[in-house]
Amino acid sequence: MAERLLIIEDEETLGASLKRVFTKEGYSVDLATNAESGLELIDKVLYDLIITDIILPGMNGIEFLKKVKERYPDQIVIIITAYASIETAVEALRAGAHDYVIKPIIHEEIKQIVRNALKQRALQRENILLKKEIERHYDFSHIIGESPAIKKIIDEVKKIANAKSHVLLLGETGTGKELIARAIHFNSSRAEKPFIPINCSAIPENLLESELFGHVRGAFTGAVSSKRGLFEEANGGTVFLDEIGELSLPLQAKLLRVLEDQEIRPVGSNQPVKVDIRFISATNKDLLQLVREGKFREDLFYRLNVISIVLPPLRERGEDIELLTRYFIERYSKEHGKEVKGIDEDALKLLKKYQWPGNIRELQNVIERAVLITEDGLIKKEHLPEGLIQTKDSFLEEALKNKLSIEDYTKSFILRYQGQYTEQQLADMLGITRKSLWEKRKRWGISKN
């Protein structure tokens, strides 16, 4: 994507010359002849760098710089000054200018200053991303398991990691879809670019469009400054859209345009921004059924479903339960500073017998809890949740015997187990989102214990 420059210069010849020079360098360049029109532009367009003369009609370059920094503190601004105004250039640096260029302009000099400024900004952004992501490198060793099912998944991921195609991950809640998405990204040519996970059900609907696409200043009440969206921040990298089935139809249409045109349009802006993104989507829902019900766009489904990978539930990976258990014991022992050496046979048998409706995430939570409460360095049966010891098979049998409807079963399930599990665990076991759990409680008048 071409980086965007704004040049503010009232000398027509110089302005045209600079625009021509930077356009040839591959930048997207806008030109303004005064500070006032420049301010209007930066409220509509997100520029990577601004070059402004100090001597301008009306508002001068220093006043312009101060207003820019008030609105957008991180904006890069380079000042153009004449020989006679070096003192003013120093004042500009104190006000937040990145650098200054003295007239007459030497093209190679200003090009190098711009390149250095943009490179410095890119390094700063990359350092933030590296700290958050690259330091925690996701190789295939992070995918724990020796079962045929998980070995097949690893083989599939290795084959498609470096492809450009979009990926759809299918499977029950808690099966490790985000871990697989990260493995795909960090083993691809995009590994040094951002990996941005987005939970489509966790961001309020009225904020989701702004979060994804960004917005310009004044686009809506409360938009006091422009903001880059998550899609623009992910340029060159990967976006992981978790719970894609929760996306509203209007946002599905806008996402489809991003996939087709590889460009976004910030809220309140008429200027499209080119992006290069690989999308990895995930859902625990039957998207084809949602398509048939008119709740999910068919064209978007086929755009996202170029490569699909189905993650097996934990109950189909029985031979991995012991391996995962020992991995989580070691991990949480270190995290919580406890010496837990393992798990006894009776407790392990219960873990292997259990059906794990919340999958790996539920097992992870159970082991962390057990590590915290054990006092003799060994996880035993009594350290496991009561609901796991008294398996829910009997509850299901009771529900079938009483011919409970799905709604009555769900209500009874919540009432019986909400004191034993966290909100997330309970939602996972029911195969719903926390938002759906909250809505059901509200509808049925069930208060939390």
C-alpha cells in the first residue's frame, strides 16, 4: 500500500515540484496551498507524513503544527524553512516537528529525510508488535497432541501456512482455533507483520464498524480524532475473525467488499485505503445452515471458505488428554509458583472418562484450578470440580427421562452448574457465547450465585 503524504505549500511551482518528486517515488501525494485546507484534509484522510512550509497565507506553519499535534500527537510533520528563519525552525522542533528542510530544496535531501522518518515510524510500530507477538513465537510445538486427529491437523497447517488463500476454521468452542490461526500466521511469509485477533461477538455492534474500518474526526458523536481501524493496522499481515457467524448482515456486506477489493473505507471518509490482509475465520456454528436461514451471506461464505480445517473435539482425542493435562500442570505450576509434580491415577481416569463439552479450554481451566487448590503437590480426585466428578451423563439421562425441551434443559443446566464453573466455562459447555448466556439469564430471571 502506497504511503500517503500531504504537502502544504503556497508557492505553486515548489508545491507542484515536490508532488511530482514524491509521486515518482511511489507515494500517494495530496497538495494544499494553505494551513486551513490542510487541516480539513487531515480530518478526512490518515496521512503517514506531512510536509509544510512555515510561511503560509493566514495560519502559519508553526500554528498549523501545534493544531495537528493537539489532534494527532503521533503525526509526523516535516517543516520547510528559509535561511532567514532558522530560529523558527528550532521553535518548530520544540513544538513537535520531526525535522526541517532549508530552502532552496534539494530533492535528494528531502527524499532521504522522508524515507528516514517513515522508516523510524515503521520500526516503532514493529517493535510494539514484536514485543506482543513475535517474542512468543508460535511454532508447531505449541500444538500439543499425539493423536492421529491432531497430527492430521498439523500436516494440513504446514501445507497451507504459506498460501495466500483465506482459511476457515471449524469446530466446537474451546478446540484451539486461535492457536491454529497463530500457527498458520507465524509459519507464513507474513510472520513479521501483525496478527490481529478480533472476536466478532465481543465488540458491541455499534462500535464494531469503527473498530474494524477506523474513522475520521467528526464521523460521529465522540469521534474527536481520527483513528486507524484494526484492518488498516493489520496491513500486510493476518486478521483472525473469531465467531464470524455473529457478524451482522450489514457488516458482512462490508467485509465482502474488503475481500473483493482489498481496500477499506474509514467511517465518515470518502477516501478508500488499500490493504493487503489474509483472513482466517473461525466459528462453532454451521455456516451453511445460517446461509440457508438467510443469516449469513452465501457469497461471503465461499470467499472465506477457500481452505477449511475442521478441528476435532477433545472427546475424539482421548489419547491426548493425559499429554495436555501434564502440559497444563507444568505451565500453571510455573505461573503460580507451586511445586505440583503430577496427577494421581484416579483423577486422571476421571479426566479421560469425562466428555469435555468445553474442550481444551475447559480442561485448561480445570487443571489451573486444581494446581491452585492442591496442597501436597499432587492433583487428586477431590481437587476436581464436583460437576466433573459427578458426570453430566446422569443429568442428561434425567433430562431425557423427563422429556425436557432444549430450553428447559439449558435452563436446568445453568441453575445446576453455575456455582461450579466460571461464566466462560458454562458458556463453553453449552456451546454458546457469554452474551447468549447473559441474554438467557435475563430472559429467565436467573441471577448469578
